[in-house]
Amino acid sequence: MENSSAFTPFPSDAALAIAYVRWQELEDVYEPEMALKHGTLFPCLNKPFYGRRARYGQQKRH
């Protein structure tokens, strides 16, 4: 059986992941119904997914 871990471009003691999470200030929040609709309590985190490209409110061209 071949050893697949014989060569790796990473050091053996490399960290798996290092995350950075910005401190969230409690400012504006959605009402409960709106929060459920948008999937977040915070308007500043409301980042809709439009598929392959962001359309920034523009209509899809045909």
C-alpha cells in the first residue's frame, strides 16, 4: 500500500485553520419575522446569495 502522506507542501506542525471574527456591536436588529426571513438578526450581516454573480439589486438580463 502506498503512503499518500509521504509528500506534502505544508509543514508537519501547520495549524489546521485560524479564524478571525470581528467584534459584533449590538446596534440595529431586525424584528423577529424579518430576521427569520433574512436568516440573520443583524441587517449589516444580510448578504443575499445571488448565484454565480452578485447583481446588487439589478434585474437579471436575458
